[in-house]
Amino acid sequence: MAKNKSKERFMARPIEQHTTAAWANIKKTKPFSNVTIPDEVEVRNAKEWVDTNQK
């Protein structure tokens, strides 16, 4: 067991936020693979975010 219990508590908390993800506004789902297809607006937002955050 770890001596630092707060580390174990914070490790269980997810880092990413799924509410701001590109797939948050799902347009449709592919029937066989259950892959979600985002709305066109979300695709444009994701591309814009990638373009502005490139190094």
C-alpha cells in the first residue's frame, strides 16, 4: 500500500473532460461498429483548435 493516500485518491479522478470533446454532439452512430460521427460544426471546431495549437 502507498503511504500517500491522497495520491491514490487523485489517481482515480479522470483528467480529460468529455463535455468539450468533438464527439459530444453526436450526429449519428455507425450501426456495426458503434463509431460516433460528430456534427459538422464540431468537426470544424476540432480542426480550428488543431490548426491554432500546432507548433
